[in-house]
Amino acid sequence: MNRIALIPGADVWGEIFTEKHLNRLRQMGELVVNPNPGNPDKRRVAELIRDADIVITSWGCPPFDADVLREAKRLKLVAHAAGTVKGIVTPELIERGIRVSSANDALGVGVAETALGLTITAMKRMWELARSTREGLWEQGRERVRELFDVTIGVVGAGKAGRHYIRLLKQFEVDILLYDPIVSAEEAAALGCRKVELDELLRLSEVISIHAPSIPETNDMFNERTFALMRDDAILINTARGSLINEEHLAAELAKGRFIACIDVTKQEPPGTDHPFRSLPNVILIPHIAGAVNNGKQRLGRYSIEDIRRFLAGEALDGEVNLQNLHVIA
């Protein structure tokens, strides 16, 4: 019988896996569960996975280095019930040929839905109008409201979240531009958008939604030069990573009142109480809720279980990570 080890702290996996999920795992093999809260250390992980064929990881798990893997002779699959696997993947894991699955696709659903919600609410000026309505006004500001119709939406990055966002946008009558260096023009067209360079996307788009990975090449890719290219009254949405934006440059540009920024992620979380994003009237600042939150985390559990089922059935894994491409993925 296959042994499945669920190794995140109980406080973490308890929000991802319901009793129904655990029962499904028990039907697939012998389930070993970490009963302790808090992030497990390497010694504890090594104990839990010693005789495991499949390991389920999530937030707070340590890297699977030589010490962790030394006694894990049977390990064949790591199913990561979270997004990026960069924190757990090591050269030793790759050398052992252990397959890795990520629930990044499931995580991307929530990110894309949040980005769409921000797109609609920012175009409708809902936050601004809600505030003025509470203050006793009614008509003021309605002239700046826009519908999600006959506008150009720029998508930066066609990873899991970016592709989900594009699919959601296809329900509307909009033009979609895509900037992603590793996506071909033909693939972009198949997704329903037009591949362009970043500068063209910034000049043409009324809404710009960032879904690029946090890698050295994307650090501060939104900066003084790129902000200057954006249209007046544009909407900039970041549900990806704070590292993609030079926050000092963005704050300076927003102080001019030219466009709106919807920010879910910042370089330092939470941002300082004196951070300009907290006080600028044209910033919608939310506390990193675009991904899996509360009941949304259970989507990750279901996704990981389905990939384990596929693995045991000899089917292709939906979330399998190409470990040779870690340098270009989120």
C-alpha cells in the first residue's frame, strides 16, 4: 500500500484539507499526518517522509535537501498544496528524479477572479463613489465611470493566473494585449489576445494587470520610465508580487493623479503605516487577499488530491512542474 505523508503544520493543513479530503487520501493509501502546529523543521520532515511514496507540502515546509531526503528511499512525488515550489525544490530533489506537482493553477483562479473584480470596480470607480456617496454627494464623479466594453486590457505575464484572467476577460467585449517573452504570437492568439512588447502594451491599455513571476529579470520592471508610458486615467493592477514595482516611483507618479493603482501585494508586507499607498486617494490597497484565503484554500487541497489520484492512475499530472524551468516561473 502507498504511504502518503501530510507534513505541513496542523494549523496550515487544517485550513487546506477538510475531513472529506483526508478520507479521500485514506482511500488512496496509508495516510501519515503531522499533528503538530507550526512550521516543521527538517528533522521532523525527515521522520514523517521516511517510508512515504507521496508527500504533501504547503506553506512553511523546509527545502527537501540531502538531509531531509536521506532516508526517503521510496519517495516518488511531492504534491505542493500551495503556489511556488522554489522553497522546497533542491538539486538533490531534482537529481533523485522525484516528481513535483504544484497547486499553482488552483491558486491562480482566486488571483484572476480578484484581478477581474478590481478591474470592474476600479473602472466603475466604486470605491471613490462609495466614499463620496457616504459624504452626501450623488452625481459627482459619474462622468469618469467606464464599462468593461470596447476597452483595451493589457495582461503582463501568461502564467496560471494570467491565463485564468484572460479566460475571464473573454466573457466581455474587450481587446486583450499580452506581454510575455516566452509566449509566441501564435500561442497568444490561441489564448484570445495579441502579443505585444511591454512598451506598446503600456501605451495602449486602459487597464494593465500584472501576472508576471518574481525573478531577477522582472525586478522593478514597473518604474519611472514605464509609468511615464501609461495613459492618463489608466488602471494598474498588481496581484502578482511586490518586487515587480518600484514603489517609490509609483507613489511619485500617483501623486500626479494621472491614473489609479490597485495593489494587493507590496515589497514589505504589511507596508509601513506611513507608506504613501495608504494615503494616496487613487490607490486601492488590499492586504494580499488575491490568492487562496479562508475557504479558497480548500481549492488547493482538492487540486493536490486530484493530482495524486492522477499519479497513482498513471495519468499525466495537471500541476506537474518542469524543474528545469524554475528560473522563469513564479
